[in-house]
Amino acid sequence: MFTNDFTLTKRHLGGLLLVIGGLAFTAILSIDLLDAGREGGIGPAQQIALISSALVALLGLTLIPLGSRPA
């Protein structure tokens, strides 16, 4: 990974996007659950962030089967 001829493959990029999207989705839900003292639940901004992070994870999931081709 730290060599001069390292190439980021579609599998690497897919895994990275899947992890980032999953962590973001989990973080958004966790923040909402931990902030139980306030009322209102999940607002429109959080809904957009949840949908965006789910789409990033889904995009990453679709890139993984493409294998070792350069990204």
C-alpha cells in the first residue's frame, strides 16, 4: 500500500466507501439515541444524512465485485 506502484482498485474503493457509509449511518443514529433529552426525533437534515450515508454504503457494495481493476 505504501509502495510507489500501488493502485487503488475498485474492491479497495468499494470497501472504503462501505465502511465510511456504514460508520456514518451508525453515528447519525447513535447521536440521535444518545441525545434522548431533547424532543423531535430525526429531523429532515438527519434524514438526508441517513439517506446519503446509506447510498454511499450501497455504492461501495456495488464496487466490491468489480475486483482488481484500477479505480
